[in-house]
Amino acid sequence: MIKNLDVKINNVQFVNTRNESKIHIHFRGVDSNNQININGYVPVSNEEYEANAGVEELQKLVKDKLIEELTA
């Protein structure tokens, strides 16, 4: 079911904490049956962000990170 989530990017936030740069990709995801609604953010590195610079690439990155976290 998670693989069928329609992920929309709401916001990309560049965060600097203690001389460390992070990027938070804020999202909303809904499955095709509207049974699952999930939102929040996933932290990514600068390298991950730059390697997935387009909207579709960021959506896939978010989905991959969600699957990784939810199946860990």
C-alpha cells in the first residue's frame, strides 16, 4: 500500500544547526483509496537533494525514505 502513495512536496526547508546543514523535505502522502494519509518531513543530505533536484525525483526520494523508515 505504501508503494502506491501519491506524495506531494509541500515545502523544502534548509536548516543550519550547530554548523551542520540539513534539508527537510515536507510532504503529504495519500494512498489511492484515501485510506492512508501521512504527512511530515524527511531529512536528506545536501548530496541527496542535489542528486534528486526535480520535483518527481524528490517525490521518489521521499517515498523511498518513508518505505525505509516504516519497514525498519
